[in-house]
Amino acid sequence: MIIKSNPMVSDSNPIGVYDYFATNDKNEDIELLKGTPQDVENCFADGEDFNRKNAMRHFQISSKEPLTDEQFRDAISRIQQEFEIPDEDVVLSAIHTYRSHSGERDPRHGHVGIRLVNSETGQVRRFDNLYQRQEKIARMFEVDNGLALVKGRHNVAVYENVPEEYKDAIKPLTEGPLPNSFVRDGAYQAMKRNGGKPFDIRAEAKEILSRCDNFQSFQNAIQEKGWTIEQGKKKLILNDENRKFVGSLDRVLGMKKDEFQQFIDGHEFQVARPTVGGTSAPNDKLAKVAPVEPLKASEKAQEVDKDASSTTDQSKAQKAPEVSLDSIIAQVDSEKMQASEGMTYQEKQAVSFANKQEQEKDELTKMQLSAQKKLADMMQKPTQSNEHNFYEIWGDWSKYVNHEINKQNDILNQEHPRLKHLDDEEVRRFLYKNFKSELSDFKERRNGLITLRKEIREHDKKSNSITGLYHGYQKNKKSAQEKEQMEQLKLLAQYIVDMMFYKMGISKQKPEKSEYLTEAQREAILARYKRNEYAKLLVQHSDQSKAINAISTMAVYHRDGVLNDFKNRPESKNAREMLRKLEKVKNIELSKLNPDEYEQFESHIKDLDVDSVNKLMTEHSMRIRREEREKEKTNAIDDIQENYIEKENPQEIERNIYRKKMKKSGQSFIR
């Protein structure tokens, strides 16, 4: 079983994250265990509100042996227990079924999304020793469920930190070399998407190596298969027959550094060629094409404003014809550069990039102008009701939202009806004032006990003289008195501490004085004294302030805990959730709603239905995201066809689609 995880940045698209967990069409089946679009939006909103880099940690659970639904839930529960994650911080969880991979492992795998940012304090959840603890969870799960043990890279750390009953089973994993992983998970997934089979190639390469005496014979053998070895930035790399990267040669062959260096000494290698779209230095030929500086959207808007203002200046002399926004939008169309047949592939790419930038800026300008037109049309559109127009409905809605925001804030800012914040000094003043006589009586008894102990020591010194018999008798008598007084002092100390707790509201049961106690009650209180650090401080130190200071600090902590519980009462949690919804629906860009959404929106705000408006905006965001994905996919294919990439380099088609998709979506998910 393997458990791995990765953080997800706060500016990720929440709807895309939810879609991946709940509606990912790459899987044959999805069982959503927990999560809603609103939960995910709240999680990422917390990350952005507190300016945190990451908002969620995404855990993935997979196994070679088939797991049941109950076992997946058990694995999720173990992750929660190990990292002390409460149920409310598990934002998403799902079980995906994906049978397209080889049949070597369970086609089902689990996903869990954990909230990282505390919505109250902004504190980020820590995952110290993450990799070791993930392996610890997996190994213990394997032992408990009778699964084959997987050898990880932190076996010794796991062995040292599991309970004793697991050590015998895990001990064999600490012996022998660590597994040598030659390819990262993300790179492996990318290779699979492009048709690569790195693990098959590694196995075959090792088999070839076993038949070769030296590096030259190994190189000749792999060249027959069409594989190549090149010098990368840091290491030698192995490419397959399609010139696709497989991995670092030393890791593919499983060799240590010194062993590998001895194996290749005396041989020269071809330098790896830079790939288009990679991180290598740009080709100098790109400098031959000087893209025309595109007209900025703001400049276009200024030109439109200038044209519009010039017509108003002449309105006194002659009324100018009205210019519609539709005609202005139609004029926003920049001239495109053309690629000629004599250009190189890189030059054609530069032309395409410049045209793409120009087109995007044109679309931005058109979108801004269209939004203005759409908003104006909708605001002038009469509603179905004859009594109210849209402005009146919108005004009622705005007033209601602001009133609800103030109402929820009042709930959050409400003070505890009985308690207020305390500091140590206030508690100390209260205790000294209300327990003056008790503390004075206790001090006298303690001083009397000290005097009695001195007399016992004096009798002990004189017991060796002629009159030792008398002094021995007196010593035994006073020792009995000392024992009884010490017991009384302990009972009094426990009574004073219990009474302090009772008067401060920490304890609800009023204590009884020692003279009214039965023998069994006295024994019970003396047993409690042994566990009570405050009562022992009162007896052991002549300075009573040590005990009072400790009790004051504890009382402040207790009061803060009570007040914090009050702030987190169910009413406050509901208020915070409602505030999230209200802030989301307070400022809505009406111009982005389609006609059906606008009609629903108008109906909901008539009814002052915050929940329905919030749900509508969530569905609107999901629709926009789906349309953007379709548009990105279409644009990627169009770009490839425009620039003759298919003709010159067919392998770049899939790569460019994948790059553009990942660039737009932000966080990538590793199955």
C-alpha cells in the first residue's frame, strides 16, 4: 500500500478541485465519500484571506491488493489519527476506479483533501516528518490487514516509531539497500500519457547490462533497440526509441555513484538537444522576427472614449448619429501577422505567439465592452412584477444582505453573558481577598508543624545521653503529633484549593471541611492530594505566593478555554458560514450571468433567498470553468494546426495540448 500527498496552492480553482474529486470523467467510477463545492470554496478562500501559499493537502491511497470500501475508510481514519485531523477539516474524500493501467494493482484508489488553514486564526496545519509518517500509516495498515509489506525509503524511522506489536513484522524491511526510484511520480504519469513505458525499459536495460562486459558493448546493444544515451544538464540520460526521456542512466541501471563512474570512464556522449517549449535557452533565430507591439486594451478603450467624446463636442452645432456598442465591439479586431513558407519552425512559432497575444487582448476589450452593454440592457429590462422594477428589487436585496451581515457579525462579536477575560493579577487579588483567613490559618498550622519538627530533632540529639529514655518517649509522642498534624495540613491544603476552584467556577461541587469527613472521605482526599500539584505547592513552600500564582495561571487558561468554546458555539459557526455566503453574493457581476441564470437570480433576490443565490453562483462558476476548458482545448488544437506543427513535428501535438492545459489549471493531480 502506498500513501502519498502534495500541497495545493491557495489560488487553485476550487471548482476544478471539486470536479476532479467528484466528476472526473477519466475514471470509470467515482464514489464521493464527503465534500461539496461550497466546502472546497471555503477551504481555498481561507488560504487566500490569510495570504497563505497552500490551502489544502491532497492525500492519495493506492494498493496492489484489492481494498474494500471499509478498508479505504479505515485508511482515511488512520491518516486523521496520525496527523490529529478533526472530521470538519476533511474537506473532500472519494474512491476512484481507473482500469486503464496494467492489472498489477487495484484499479481503485482513494483521494482525501485536508484543510490546511485554520479559518479563525489563519494558522497553517503542520505535517512534520511527513514522508516517514505516511510510510508508518501504510506499514501498520498492511500488517493489520494481512497485505504484502512495501519496502519504502524510511523503513528504519518507521520501525523506531511503531508500537511494539508491529516491530517484528517490519524489522525485515530495515535490512538491505533502499529501493532506487529512478523516476518521479509526476514524470512517470507524464510518460504514461505520452505512451512511454519507463519501468519496462528499466527491466530490459538491466537484463541487457547483465549480458555485457563493458559500457561499449552495453551501448551497442541498446542502439540496436533504438535507444540513445545523451549528456543531460547534470547526468547521463537514457531516451527510448522515440527520443523520449526515460530517466537518469545510473538510476535506470540501479548503480551507485562510484560504480557508475567507473563503468562509463573514458567515453564521450552527445549533449541532449533542447526541446521546444522547454526550459532551455531560446534559439537565436527567434530574434529574426520582430513582433509588432500590440495595441493595449486600455489604449483601445481610450480611443473609443475619445471618439465618443468628440461626438458630444459637436452636439450643439449638429446632432451626431448614435454609435451603438455593437458597432464599436465589431471594430475591435487587430491585424494579424502572416507566416511565410520560407520561415523556419521557430520563426513561425514566434509569429503565432504574437498573434495569440494580440487576439487575447482583442477578446479582453470585446469582453469589457460586451459586459457594459449586457449590464445596461439587463438593468433597463422590466421585471414580471408590475409593482417593482429591478432597481427596487436590487435595493431591497442589498439592504437585506447588509442587514444580515451586521446581524451575523453581532453574533460573532457577542460577549459571554456571565464571564469576561481575566489576567493573572486579577485572579491573585481575588484569591488573597477572599481567602485571607484560610491562608492565615494554614500558615500558622504550617509554622506550628515546623516548630514541632525542630523539637523532635532536639529530642533525637539528646536520646544518647543519660536521660535518653525520657527523651525517647517524648520523641515518639511528638512524632505521632507530627504525623497527625501533617495529615491535617494536607487535608486543609486540599480543602483550600478545592474551595478556590469552586469560587472561581472551575469546579461545581463545594468541598466539605475536614472535621465533617468520614474516614473513607479522608482517605480519598489524601489520595487526591498526592495528584494535586497546587495543594502540594501550598504545603511544601513557605511562600504561599508560589501556589497562588500557579492557581491563577491555571484559572486564566481555564477561563480562556471557556470563552473560546463560547466563540466556537454552533451559533457562531453558523454565523461564520452565513457570512461566507453573504460576502460571496454581496457583489455579483450581473453581466456574466446568462439569461437563465439572470432569471433565477432575479427570482431568488425577490424572495431574499441567500442560500439559493449562493448555490446559483457556485453552479455559475462551474459552468464558466467547463466552458473555459473546452475553449482552451479548442484553442490548443487550432494553434497547432495554424503553425504547421503537425506537418513538422507530430509528437508536439499532444505535448502542447497538455502544457497549455496544465498552465491554465494550475495544480496538477497525480493519480
